[in-house]
Amino acid sequence: MCGRFTLAFDGDGLLRSYVATSQDRAGEWEPVYSVAPRTRAPVVREHVDDDGEVQRTLELARWGLHPSWAKDKGPRPINARLETVATNGMFRGSFSSGRAVVPMTGYYEWVEAADGGKDPFFIHHPDGELLHAAGLTAARKAEDGEGWDITFSVVTREGRDAGGEVHDRMPVFLTDGAVQEWLVPGKLDAGQKDPLLAQLATASATIAGQLVTVLVDRKVNNVRTLDRDDASLVEPVE
């Protein structure tokens, strides 16, 4: 699974990388080294405007998918399995018409240690490159009736290569070419779903082979006490 991730790019860097415009103050994002469920993070989406032009936006969304039809106190899954994303009732609507990219620079997984604690590992590109995780979004009216609340889930696949060394699941990361196909706005028809899923599987396998895993300090374990802005969270330890 993916239960916490990092995004060490600032808003300006993200807008340049995705050639996007900012919404909802996403362009003011500052590097964060521990994005946790139920918190907000930037996502990239595309839509067709009133003039028929495709617009790409960077906006803030809350991690934990909450479709408009779901109960207020219902589940808010942070991950969606690639193998069932097109058929699972929680995700199939978002897969069809709510696809997004969740920018990351790495993510954490934990392994039980001999002393009974859990050792955190940071999985990332060795050059610190931006990673494009396949995401799903949903929108529902804000509680104050003004605007919309956007939520998201990260699509995962079986772990492999460096990611598979520490967990049996990992995010579906997209190549630059696959990003464009994934973000195409509009509702998928039945014949488009399987080819898109196949492309995700292939692209994510390519990126998985480029990643590395390092042991980091246990101070990242406690989400209540850590400093989200502390870059040392991702520094390797012996």
C-alpha cells in the first residue's frame, strides 16, 4: 500500500513540471516530507473548458476518496488496487471520469524489526526526480455550500524491484508519456478501459525498476510529533 508520501517540489516547480495552472492555492505549496491520510496535497487534473479547450490544473485535494454518493461516515480509502479499479464499486466511477496524477518524490513503508519496533524505509528515485502516481478523484459539495471538496486515492499494484523489497504493494507510477493518456478528460467507454489498465501496468513496471529503497530514522513513525517540513526525515541511516 501507500500510507505516507513526500513531495519535495514547491508550487512553482510543480506548475512548471506539469505545465499547469494553479487552483485552490496549490501554487503556494511548499515541500513536505510526510503527507498523511486525511491531509491535503496537490493533484493534477484536466478538464475541457467552455470554449472546448483542454485545461490542466494543479489543485489541492484531501487524501481519502469520498465520492458524492458515499455516506458521511463511510470509508475513505487512500489506495485503490490496479487489479480491480475498473470494477470495484467504490472506484469505478472515478476511474472512468475522475483520473488524476498525484505528484510525489517518494513514499514510506515499514518493516517489523527484531526489537519489536518498525523500521521505516523511503522508496524514491535516486536523483530525486518527480514521480507521477496514478490517482483517482471525487468531488462533493463543500459543507459550507461554497465550492467543492476534492478527495483522492492512490492506485497501487503488486510491489516489485526496490518497492517489493519492503512491501507487497506499491503506487502505480507513470512515465511521462503515460501521464498524458491517463489525464485525458472525459468518461472512458468500455473499449478504452483494458488498454489503459495495460498501459498503467507497463509504465509502472518501468518506473519501479528505477527506484531505490533506503532505511530512514524512526522519527518519521509518529505522525503526531514529526515536523512535516523536516528534510532530514528522508536522510538514510545505517
